[in-house]
Amino acid sequence: MNVTKKIAIATAAALAIFGVSTVAHATPLAVTVAGSANTTTSAAPATVAVPTSNVIDSSNTVALAATADTGTVVSFVASGVKLVSALNTTLAPVSSTLGVSSISVTSTGVASTVYAYTTSTTVGSVTITNGAYSTIVYIKGTAGVAANVSLSLPTSAAIGTAPTITATATDVFGNPVASEAISVTLIGATFADLSVTKTVTTSATASAAGVTPVTVIGSVTSTLAPVTAGTVTVVATDTSIAATSTGLPTAVKAATGTFSVTDLNGTITALNAQIASLNAALAADKAARASDAASATSALNAATTALTVEKAAHVADNATNTAAIATANKSYLALLAKYNALAKRFRQPQLTK
């Protein structure tokens, strides 16, 4: 019995050790990108067409297949791209608006496949994780056919200068489209070669940093002949643009813009004349104010002098009147004394002051 018990304990321990060993050495996560081992980098991403059809199918997705241990969870987390768990079918349509940024799948021991798509030509990524294992798949979209044309014009230009205009082509998602032919017509100006209508082609490359003129992928810049006063109208059209797919923004096949041409030298001369006129008016006003101030000061001084003279005359009159009053009082007192003397003599009432 003791032997049987020891065997049972040893068996249980062995199974436990085997289980721990199994967990510690789980099969590493294996990921394939469109059927091949993942070797993508941010500098060398997997490329795929953007879904200009607005239908998410095998033509515009990258299949990400991850194989992991049965019963474990595999997570797919996207950045800059979108994910779907199944492709479009007639019974279950999948459009470009249905993608999500993360999907989790419980492994059944065989490859779990999720599909990635992008509407941008900027590099995005999908991080695939299973327990302690993870890997990153980098994905970049390639622009679709042109669906929009636009113009970039100066707000204004001076007479005699040679302004530049830029035409741009983009796909339905706003990605620049290279090598696209755009017809540009000028009204009120000509191109440098004196033509009024020209077909220009958008650039397939961008200029290096610091290089001028600046070249942008999907755009083309043209120089005009020296312009004269007035308004310049620019019309750009791309007849190759077709109607966009259902559910996506309407295509823009033509663009129109205008800018004004002004005589800057004439404007500067007119402004200088206005400034000179204002300065002259200011000087005249200043002189007039100075004259008014001098007149007012002179009048004030004259009034002050007259007041001083008048005050002196009043002082003199007051002195004269004081002396006259004093003399009159003296005469009155003398007469009063005589009267009272006579009144006393003849026994008459005397007067007081």
C-alpha cells in the first residue's frame, strides 16, 4: 500500500512538472503576412492599394495570420490602419467604414487570420500579441486613381512680377496622386511661354530639404509671365477623373481660383502723397494753434496791464476821497464847535456829532 501511494505521488509530481514545463515553454507566436513570414519594417512596410472601390476584399487588404497555442488569446491592435475579421461577401458586405482598431481571437491551434487595410499612404502598424510574445507588422497604402483636383494661388501679386500657381491631384482619401495630367487655363495672364492653356503633370518625387523651388508629390507648380493690373482667373480640370464609388465623397473634377494684380509702386506713391498731405495739414494746424496761442497770450497781457492801471487809478481815487473826507470831517467839527459855543451863549440846545 505504501508503495502504491508513493507511485501515485511520484506520478502526480511528474505530471505537475510537465505542466509547468509546458507553460514555461509555450510555442512562440508565429505570424505570416499575406502568406509569408513577417519581415516588415517601418522603412520597408507591406504595401497595399487603398480601397477606392469602398469594398474591403483581397485586392486591398493584407492577411495577417497568427498561430499560437490552443486556448490562448491573440490580440491585433492597429495604429494608422484598420482591421476586419472577414472580407466582403454578397451576403455580408464590408465597406471602408467598418474597420476597427483592435480584434482579439482565441486560438484553436491553427492560424487565426485578421485582415488589415489602410486609406493612407503614411506607414501604419499592427501589433500582434500572444502572452509574452508579440510582433509588429508595418503597412503602407498606395494611392488610388485621381479623384480630386485643386489649386493653390497667391492672394495677390504686384504688376510686373511673375507669380507661381500650383495644381494638385489626390485620390478619394486625399492621398497625393503622382504623374496625373491636369489641364490649366489662365484668364487675364499667360504662362511663362506665353500660352494660356497648358497640360501639366503632377510630380512623382519630392524635392530634397532646402532645395528650391519646392517639389511636392502629387503637385505641379507653374510660373506665369509678368502680370499686369487686374484679376487673374485660373481653371484646372482633369477629364480622366471618374465618378467615385458609392459611399465615398463626390469626385472634384475641376477647380477655379482668382487673385488680383495691383500696382504696388503706384500704391506706395499714393500713400506717400497722402502722408505728405497729412503732414502738411498737421503743420498748418500746429502753426494756426501757435498763432492762436500767441494772440491769446497778447490779449491776456494787455488785459492784465489794463487791469493794473485801473487798479492803480482806483487806489489813487480812494486816497483822494479819504483825504477829502478827512478835510470835510475837520471842517464839520470846527463848525459844530462854533455852533455849540453860540448855542451855549444864547442858551440854546447843543448839537452832538
